[in-house]
Amino acid sequence: MTDTPIAKPGALDVEDVSVVVNGRTLVDQVSLHVAPGEVVGLAGPNGAGKSTLLRTFYRALRPTSGRVALDGEDVWRMPGKRLAQRLAAVLQETAGDFELTVYDVVAMGRTPHKRAFAGDDAEDRGIIVGALEELDVAALADAPFDRLSGGEKQRVLIARALAQRTGTMVLDEPTNHLDLRHQLDALRLVRGLGVTAVIALHDLNLAASFCDRICVMEAGRVVAVGTPAEVLTATLLAEVYRVEADVSEHPVTGLPHVTVLPGLDRVREERPRGGLLA
């Protein structure tokens, strides 16, 4: 990898953020503090509001109320280029391919650090090649991005974010479409960078392995925040996911390990929902 340093990790603060679209509240008064260098997992069932909340971080969706701040500064008041120098996003969507090669897509990560229409210099090329190698896609550098598999595209998008060399990253389901090895490689990479990261994950065991804390959302609200051991309980899984599950300490890692017990989830559907406090 290049010697060009990663930017200083930032502090992310979500302050009473709500998002209302067409009269429907998708995010409801969410507050969350992410310390510099902390990795926080965002979990919850489909429709919980995870992706909507993340979109407010990288200015794809303006909050109806509240604010998102990076090192105390409202991201919506920051010049776009300066925000892109400090925060990188890995999204689920891959629209707008424009027949670019893999190299071209990763090179886009250097755009915030250059003047308009400036080409790549030796430093840029070193960063781009290094990012391609880190994500195991160097052999695809000349391949058309729009012809890649879903997993290959995802690795390229993570490489693009890596090429930005930001100190803060937002990742929306970055392990989607990835095989087991590349899931682990991608999350190990993010974890090893020392950046501040908020990662939406469906796999709770991956979240337990790579996140300092987990924030669980349901119906647009935060219902629990804490370490994996504090948050991943059978009670929470029953309340939020409507499943029966066993949560035990993994004999090798010592981390919480979730095992869903198939066929027992119907029992929870008939039980009244309780109130979990964040």
C-alpha cells in the first residue's frame, strides 16, 4: 500500500435526526455518538431505517430535523469537496457505471484531492493500485465495471473508498454478495485502518466480530446501543427480529455468537412486544 497516510479519524455525531418522506417517518429522532477510530455496527431488520440514516451522513438525503456532524461541523454546511476528503461512503447501489473500467472506478476516489480536470500523478496511481491490491481486484483493473459479478463490484467500491484515504467511512451492507473469505477480508481491512466507521450489517456474528459497539434500529428508532455482549441477547433478538435464538460465548473467539433456532420464531409472533431502551 502507498505511504500516503489515512486522514485523521473523525468524530461522528447524530443529533435527534428524523427523516420524513411523503408523510412517512423513516428515521425517528435518532441520536448516536461515534468516537474517533471507533467501529459501530448498524443492525436491525429490513425497513428499520439503517440505509436511510446512513444517507444523511454522506448527504444523499437531508434530515427533516436534527443534524449529522463530523468533528462538530454539520455535514450539510460543509463544502462537498471537503466532506469527500474526510468521509467516504460504500453504498449498496451501483448505478451510473458509464462503461468505466475497474481502474477508472477506483480512481474516482482520488477526485476530492485534485483540482478540476487534473490527471492522476504518481502518488494517485500508487494509491489506486494499492487499493486494487488490498481488495484482491488488481487483476480486474482493465475489466468493464458493469460486467462484474455483484461480489466483484462490491470489492471495487470498497477499493474506491479506500483510495479516498479518508479518516471516516460509512458502509451500507459492504459484505453483500461477498463470499466468506472476502467478507472477512473487507471487514478486517476497515477494522485495521484505524478509521471511524459506521457499518450497516445484517450478519450479527460479523458485527460481533468486527464492531466495538452495535446500534440496533427498529421502525426508524434506536432500540439498543452497546457492546456486542450487551446488545446481542436472546431477548433483544426476540423483540426486534421475532426469532428464537441462542446467544453463547464462542469457544474460540470468546465473542457472542448468535444461533437462530429454526421453527421456533412463530411463538414470538403471538407474544406482545416489549419496550427496549437504548
